[in-house]
Amino acid sequence: MKAKVRRVCACCVLFAAVAVSAHAKQLAVVVDKSNNLGGLTAAELAKVFKFDSRKWPDGRSVVLVMRDPSLPEMRDALEKVYHMQPDEVRALIASHRSEVILVDSEEKLLKSVQSIPGAIGLVDVYSITGAVNVLKVDGKLPLQPGYLLRGTQ
């Protein structure tokens, strides 16, 4: 009986760990390869995502590429960037349709950022390819302690 209880408890712990890790994606800020910007502050990132900064330092227009804001991993990250409720974020995005490309997969996000000059997006750190540049946020790269877009733990 004790062995059965231990197996059930072990399964519950494993399930909980998988559920948390699935929800706790670590996202990275990525830009097209021709963007030589090394990083942004959290405030600058918020300005880009709120459409307050519409041009990069080189003069190219910013194009926001993003997944559905209601996805759990996006919702957590966008709350950290926007400091807004999900409904407010959706309304803001809807009012700037011409400056946003919504995609339905990380692969499409990466291909869009890679191929559109001035594009920026948030992608799971484990999906990053050499076709995009990763930006530091407040001097930190993904997986470094204190990184802004660290998944909810």
C-alpha cells in the first residue's frame, strides 16, 4: 500500500513539474539580423511594445511580431512589459493593427522576424536560431538571473 501511495505521489509531483515548466517559458526578445542594437532597457522595451517608439536608431520602422496575447506564456510576459491587463493589451494591439503581425507559432514568429527589416518579437529561448539576434534587457540575456522575461515559477 505504501509503495502505491509513493508512486501516486511521485506521479503527482512529476505532473506538477511538467505543468509548471510548460507554463513557465522563458522568452527572449529577438530582432532581425541586420539590427545591430545590443539591448534595451525595460522602459525602452515597453515603449516599443506600446508603440511609443516607432523607429529604430537606424531609422527603420519597428514592426512588432507576436503570438496570441492570451496564451499563458505570452500573457505573463506581456504583463511584465506592458504593465497592463490582458484586455487592455488586446485593445492596444487592435488599435495598431498596421504595426503588428500576429502569428500562430514560434516558427512563424522567427521566420517573420528574420525576414522583416525592423521586426521585433518574443520567442521561447529554446526556439532561438542563428537567423535572429537576441537583445539584452536591462543588460541581461535570457537565462541570466534577474532577466525581465523569466517565466513564472
